[in-house]
Amino acid sequence: MKESIHKYFQVGIVGFMAWPDNLRGEDPHILESIRKVSTDEYFDAIEVNWIKDASMRKQAAKMLGTAHLKVCYGAQPRLLTTGLNPNHPDECGRKKAENTLMDAIDEAEELGAREVAFLAGKWNPETKSQAYAQLLKTTRALCDYALAKGMMVELEVFDYDIAKSSLIGPAPYAARFAADVRTTHPNFGLLIDLSHIPMTHESPEFVIRTLRPYITHFHIGNTVCSNPAAEGYGDEHQRFGFPNGANDTPQVLGFLRVLKNEGFMNAENPYVLSFEVKPWQDEDPDIVVSGAKRVLNRAWALLEE
């Protein structure tokens, strides 16, 4: 493409994945990582998560507002680091997850975010229908609360049988769920991650076309999922170029082609397209992020007009 990618997408970074010390909301260096993104004009958007210290949260909000970044809030760590399940078959367990996600909406508002993403919890075949109903209950409650604040709620589609074993899930099931929520709440959407598509045993074309009416946000990243014995197997979001990785420049290019063909390149109201990459072991986070930029730059340069 001759034109800049920034015309058609708000290029972002999932900060709590690139700098994973942020995941539990207690990193004393969280402001440093936010500053790195805020001073890097490559990025139009940043995805933040909980910051437990109120003073640091206030400083982060000021920094993000000054940077003129689009701010998105990822509530996934609130669930993944605590074991809370928004589709828990036990109502008490479900309510605990709902409560922390309500807190996430308040914190997102404080940080200047207008959208909050989360994920479904684990499931088992015996209680799948009940889990679906419980997730619907949680999601509608979140959408009610967010709507009063003018905010969006987004559910990220994960794997169902490899790593997260999330209820949502394969694309047709995600489409069914999104359609059910949209019948009552227009402020709901789906977040699609390129790194999760190989883990749901689907293709980008199938996922995007199946979920097209409901998609509001994109992630791109890598995964190792073809060989359980391989280093880093599972939902680890390794850097592009990682051994046995499923995604690299050709797959990012293919993903961009699908987005272009399906009408997701919108110059008037661009979608967020964020890197979700994570350093493996002692890798330098800043170098991992730089490598991701090179992959996207190359894929965009190869994308046909």
C-alpha cells in the first residue's frame, strides 16, 4: 500500500503483554512503559489494564490524555490472574467475576478508555448450556453499566481446547453469542486476535467472514500450537519469528488482505489494530516490540492497492 497504515487503522500495542510485569496491576514501573508508548508516534492506541495504586493511576491518566492516544482497557488479566470466571455455573462465582469487571469499567473510565475487553471463562461439556446463559447474564450486566457511561464492551475470542479453553470459542459459537447480546445491547462487540485463529483450528477468512457484523477490534500476534512438545506451546503470544510460530509476515499480510477485502479499512472511523506480543523468558520487551513493527511495516508494504 502506498498510503500509510495509520490512515486506515489505529495501530496500537497491548501494553500489559509487551511489558508483562504489568499484568497483575502492581508493577512499580508501569508509568515507564506507558511513557514509552506515549512518546512513540508509531502508536495511535494503547491497551492498558488495572493499575491498583490510585496515585499511579491518576498519573497514568494524565500521561495518556497528554499523549493524545486512543486508550483501550483490557480486563482479561483481572480474570486470568485470579481464576474468576464470568460464566461460572455457580452464581456466587459468576457474580465475583462480574464485580471485578464492573470495577474495570470504572477504572477504564478514569484512564480515559471508552472500551473494555474481557474473555469468557473455562467450560466443560456437561455445563456448556448453563455456562452460555451465565456468560450472557454477565455480559448484559456489563453492557448496561457501560452504556450509561457511553462505553463499549468487547469479548475477545480465545481458544477452546488448547490453552485458555474458553467458552467463546470457535467463530460460529462466538457469532451466536454476539447476535444474542446485540439483540439487547448495541454497545457490544468482538475482539479478534490473529494469534488465536490457529488455536481455534480456523482460517482468517472464515473467522472474519463469520463474525463480520460484530467485530469492533483487532489484535495481531504469534502463537506456537502445532506441536505440544515445542517450546512455548500454547497461548504465549511470542514474538514474530519465534521457532515453530504459526504467524509471521506472510500471515500478517494475509490477515490484512482479508480485512481489506471485507471492508475493514475505514479511513473515517479506523479500527484499532494492536500488537499483542510478549517477550519469551529473558527477551528484551522493547526489541520484541520493534520486531513487531518491522513485520507490520513489511506486510503493509506488500499489500496490494
